[in-house]
Amino acid sequence: MVTEATGQCLCGAVRITVSHPPQEVNACHCGMCRRWTGVALVTLDVPEANIRIEGRNAVRSYVSSDWAERCFCGQCGSSLWYRLTAPAAPRDYYLAAGLMDDLSGMSLANEIYTDHRPGAFAFAGPAKQITEAEFLAMLPPPAQEE
Ligand SMILES: [Zn+2]
Ligand SMILES: [Zn+2]
């Protein structure tokens, strides 16, 4: 069992260490994630207590909605993580999986906003397929997420 995983942005200014990394990734096909990443946002979902971040002075935040921010490296532009900002929201990091040095052995668990996924972006594997309406129905009201 892997107990620690490391990653970094393209230029290396931001370095990330995740303890007890999940062995599954999730993908979001919403329009904001598509524009932010170029394809889809594929994340490792990590509780705040399990992440260590070096180079925080290079981290920039884009407030993408009333309830979430998207952080990126101010030097190289790499997408870093998505976080909910509402005071009551979980403080988890939805960390861009592509930052990690080694993604071997991980599987794709869930794809959300599948009804927004362009036909050209089919992913392999039997991930659970969740549409926008199905995803919003899973959230506790009145939260919304994109
Ligand atoms: Zn960078
Ligand atoms: Zn999204």
C-alpha cells in the first residue's frame, strides 16, 4: 500500500505531497473544467489533513463561482486544485491528478457532467456515469457545484 505520493506543477514552484493517496480518480466534464484544463478535470480527492504544499507563494486563485475557487501556478499556469469555499463545505482538495509523479495502478471511479462531455473525450474503463442533473441532485441543498 502506497502511503505517500508526490507531485508538482510544470515548473516545480509548487510541490505537493499526499499521504494515504486514494487509488481512484474522478473526472468532471462541466464547461468550466473543460476550459480550465483543456479536456476534463481529473482529480484525486484529498482531505486537507492529508496534503502538504510547498511553494504556496506561487499559488494563485481564480474564484470561479460563489462557492468554489480554482488554484493554479502563477509561474507556469498549471492547474493545481479545485476547492469549495463556503464556510460549511468540506475542506477537501480536488487535486489535479496530472500533477502527480506516478498514477500507475489508479482507476477512474466516477465521471460527472457526462451529458456535457464532447464525443471526442471518451475515457476508457467502466467508470460510473453521472449527468449534471444527477450530480446536482446528490448535493445537499442549496449547494450547487460546477
Ligand atoms: Zn509552476
Ligand atoms: Zn467541473
